Amino acid sequence: MPQDLTVDIRHNPSLDYTVLPRQRTGSESSQSHGEPPDLNVVLRHNGEDELGILIWGQAVSPLRTRSPRASLTVPASTLVQKAARLRSIWRDRVVRHAQTIDGEDRFPLAETANLSAHAELMDRLTGEMAEEGAYLLDCLLGGDSHEERSLRAVFMAALSGERSLRISFDSELYLPWPMLSLDPTEHGGPWRSFLGYRHQIEQTGGPWPIPDFGWGSRAQAITSLNTDTQLDAVGRAPDVRKLLEERSRLTVRTEAAPLLEALSGPEFDEDLMYFWCHGHFVDNGSPHPHLVLRLSDEQHIDADSVELRRSRIKSPTRARFKPFVLLNACHAGQAAAAPQLEHLGRALIKFGADGVLGPQIEIPQDFASEYAYEFLHLYLAGEHTAGEISRALVRRFAKDFHNPLALTYSLHCGLDSKLDLSS
């Protein structure tokens, strides 16, 4: 006779395309944290201007003879130039999009985080950005040798699959990976074609980090707000400060000296450092300007500022420095122009930071404050990783605000960074 069968759904592929990441609890959470990425992509110099690429992970089937790899036709210098071009296009066409409104020249897409009132324009501009992102990905993988064509087929199959992947790009070239795109005409339109919309992405490739020791359990997260007081009332900045005050033990720094003093000590106990300040590139006498941050005073904070203080610590094996860092300042997620030049995020990670997140372009302050509030609200809950949150925010801002700028935020390491008060 007919009998009902009990069905147990073990996996729901569409879950990967919800706006918010799924909450993990109990043993599931502890098991997932620290798992290897689904896809590892290694980009390395084979010569002065030559590159080789290697991919492996659960998302690709290994070859019988070796992991998929290829020497690339495109020179490294060409990729660096085209990556800079892509960032500039995002800045010029989106952030600096000018319109004359009531006889006044304005930048309407930089005046608010919610661009729903400009939905038709944003669909067009996002389509243009997707085409440019697909062009850069084609430049990377467009060589005509047998090994390049073969690797491209394997790589693109993984990137274009329905499953959302955790991808680690281990590269000496800091490319704007989330802003790269599949062909939007073949993958659900421009919004869904970006790698940063489809997948969780981190950029690695820094030095071997200095080890630290466990800090013990604590009742509240320990955080800092490192800020320029001129930005106190911008956008959701007051809400961000209130959030940090209510859900953590907060230290506020408005000048460089207290920050640099704190960085000089071996026991730096902060779980999260938030920078809400200005970032810009300055001339250093070389062909490559370098990134500096500035709080309320005029003193510059850069990679060497961190290196100078942390390198003086005599017993690094007994030092504590493991904050997750949100550098919410213009260009803070953009690395140095050349691999041999130090970058602020790279220096923080070298000395133990659990991850660094920041924008790769000049970012509108109103959007930046909105992004910070949403990110910190989720991160301080301790239920999601930075990789999950950064992908979720790309989708949320696209869906609710018609705004693609969350794609410009780049995660340096930190794919699995997660607030853990018992560590």
C-alpha cells in the first residue's frame, strides 16, 4: 500500500543566493571556521614581468597529472595598469557622476547611499561596470596557449557555477577581485555577474604573520573608533558610534599619538579596530605614492608607522595583536602600486591582524557610514564571518539601495574572521 516517505533536505543550493548569510550555531559554527577555501587561486611572478597561475580546491577537479596551472601571456605590468583603470572608471562614472540640477552642478550618486530613485541610471552604469570587470578577467585569462585555454575552462566553470564559493586569491598583484565580472549577458544580468556578488572573496599574499597567544574569554568585545571629529555627524556615523558603545568596550581616538602609543605595546587587546577618517596617497620621492590615513590632527599614519612600533616588541611570541580592522577611508583597501612597496593593510596583517577590509576607490562618505553600520552590526553579533558579511552586503545594497559600491570593498585575509569572545 502507498506509504509516505520522510524527506530530509541536506542542502539547499538557493540558500547561497539569499541576502543575509545563514546563521550558524553550536558545533556547526566551530567546524566551519577555518575550513580551507573552496577555491584557491595563486598568482605569482615567473620572471620580471611574467605571471603564472595555479588553482586548486574542492570547486575544481584535479587533473590526473597535476593541479591546473598555466604561464600567462599577459604581462604583470599590463594587469596592474588595467586594474588601476577599472578603479578609475568606477570612481569617474559612479562616484563622480555629475548632473546639473536646478542650475547647480552636483554629484547625486555620492549624496546618498540609497540610489533607488536613480534605478534606471544605476542599472545602466552597473551594466557598464560589469562589462569592464569582465574585460579585465578576460585580459587575465585570455591567452591562447593550450594550458591557458584549459585552465580558463576549469576556472570559469567554477566561477560561473550556481554554488557560491569561498575564494582565496593568493597574489603578489592586488587586483580588484570583487569588481571583476563574468559576462553579464550569460549570467543573470550585470548585478549578479560580479565575482563579489556571487562569491566570498579574500586577497592574501602578504608575509608570514607573527604568532600571538590566546587572550582568554571576555564578556564584551573590545573595540576602538579611530576618527576625524569633522566626520562625527556625517551620515550614520552617530549610529555607528552608538552601536560600538552599546555592544562593546569602546576606546575613541581622534589623534595619531594615542593610536601609535597603543600600537607600541605588546598586549594590544582590541578585537576590532574601526577607522573613520581620511585616506589619500602622498608623494614619497619614488615613482609610487603611498597610502596614508589622517585622524583629526595632521600626522600621517602609514604602513611604516605600524612597522616601526610593532617591530620593536622584543618577545613577539608573547605579544597580542589580532584585531579585525575596518579601514573606512578612501582607497584604504587598495594595495601598494608595486608588490615590493609596503601597504598599511599588509603591515597590519603581518603583525597579526585577523583581516583588513576597506574600499579600493574614493568612496562617498554617506555610503561609507551606511556600509560600516551594517557590517559592524553583523560582525559584533559573532554569528557570521567577515567573508559572509561582505558578500551579504554586496547583495543587500544591490537589492535594497540599487547601489553597487559595496563591491569596491576589498577583504585582505579575513575570509573566516569572526568575533569570538572565548578565544
